Amino acid sequence: MSITITWHGHATFSLNVNGTKLVVDPFFDGNPAAKVAAADVAADYILLTHGHGDHIADTLPIAQRTGAMVISNFEIYTWLAAKGNANGHGQSIGGGYHHPFGHVKMTIAFHGSSLPDGSYGGMPGGFLLTLDGKRIYIAGDTALYSDMALIGQGGLDVAILPIGDNYTMGPDDALLALGYLKPKVVIPCHYNTWPVIAVDAEAWAERVRQETESEPVVLAVEGSYTL
Ligand code: NI
Ligand code: MN
């Protein structure tokens, strides 16, 4: 049993869960930080936190080529279905579902979720994944919120948090988030893609070590963490 988390730059991750490939917010071809082309991505499932272009991005071509099931909120599920995606699963905030690879619960996020064509994309979210008894929280694009304490209840093995500021939590608020979430490991994302979200991640990681109980894991693009 193993779970490997790979960062592809920005908020794009893949998780290999005992051989099942999950891709979160697949932003490859327009992503200045990415080193992999969308055409080369393998996926069994695609998880979308919200509808913004830097998250939904390459979803349709990857889903069409691989046949991957797209897991998203209900509004994005219906939008993708109208675009021709036949293999989707809609959930809503607070709702969980036992997928073949593990349990997926959608969590709140304070952000927007309009779709690239201006359509209403429903509420933005994050994901609380329970995979092989491991609990992984993917915050999505969000501000800090104190109900993160509820997500931390029961323990978290990994939290994936945005730290880039401007569009999401910045480094200071991400440290406060760790006080609520108390994960064993924190992986930062949504930074350094563009100058407006430039962050010194190593300096932030040192503050995590000094000021929290969590272990920071700063991944290089295409770097992985296995738990
Ligand atoms: Ni966004
Ligand atoms: Mn974003």
C-alpha cells in the first residue's frame, strides 16, 4: 500500500494510490511552471476544486483521451457533460462518496468558481481524501478560515495548501492554517507560477519548522512525496 503525491507546478498534483492515478486540477499546457504536456498525462480520475481556468484547464482533453472520471462539484459536472464529457461524478460541499480508490469529501473554500466561458461554476471547494487510512486535505484556492479546525479533527497525514498570496492565502495565513489543521506534513502550492504569486518557499518552510508542529515538504516541479 502506498500513496505517492507528485507536484506538476501551480495547484496541479497527481496522486498514485496503489496504482490508481488521480490528477488534481490538471493545468499543464498553459502552466508556465509545468514540465509535462497534457498529452502525456495518465489519469484514471481527475479531481477539480473549482472552475477557474488555471484549475479546469486541460481537463476535457485529458478526460477524453484517457477516459478518466472527472470528480467535481455538481455545476462543473453538468458544464463538462454539456461539453461532451460522459464520465463525471458530481458532489457538493460537505458531501462525501466512496469511490473505488477511496473516500472523497468536498470541503468549503473561500474563493470564486466561474468557468472559462463565464458560466456559473458553483461553490469552490477543496478535498478531504481518505485513502488507505491516510487522510489528505487539498485546500484548493482559498482564504484562511477557522473551520479548518473541523477538517483537522481526526488527524491529517498531509495538507496541501496554497501560499502564493494575492489570489489565495499567503505565507502568513498558511502558517495560521497549520494551527487549525495540524497536519503531520504540509506541501505548499499555488506560488511562483507568475510574478504576482512569487514566494520564497524555503523561507516559508523554515518558519513552518520554527512555528508549527508540521513538517514542510517543498516539492520541486515533478518532485514527489510518498507516504
Ligand atoms: Ni481560482
Ligand atoms: Mn487558482
